[in-house]
Amino acid sequence: MGLYATFEKGQEQVLEAIAGYTIYQLWIYGGLGLIHGLLGGILLNYDLKNNLEKIKNGTQQRLP
């Protein structure tokens, strides 16, 4: 649409479309990064707690 408006009406809307797309994409990546960090942290916490319990109970060997 930005290219069409530029050729038909002489308005430079290509840069505005690119800027809007860039901002939109950054929000998506930021949101996905936040979800990734939270989910990874929760799962890592769960795994570490399970491994520490196994070490305390003697059902898992400690690393040398």
C-alpha cells in the first residue's frame, strides 16, 4: 500500500510502513523473548530442585 500511495498520490508512505512494520516486529520478538525467559526459568528451577532432592536422598551420584 505504501508503494501504491507513493506512485499514485506522490506521498512518501514507504518509510512509514517500514517503520510501523519494524516496531510491530520488535513487539513480537520482545513478547516471545519474555515468554521464553519465564518458561525457561521455571523449567530450570523445577529441574534443579528435582536433582538436588535426588542428591540429598542418595539416588543420584554427585559429579566429581
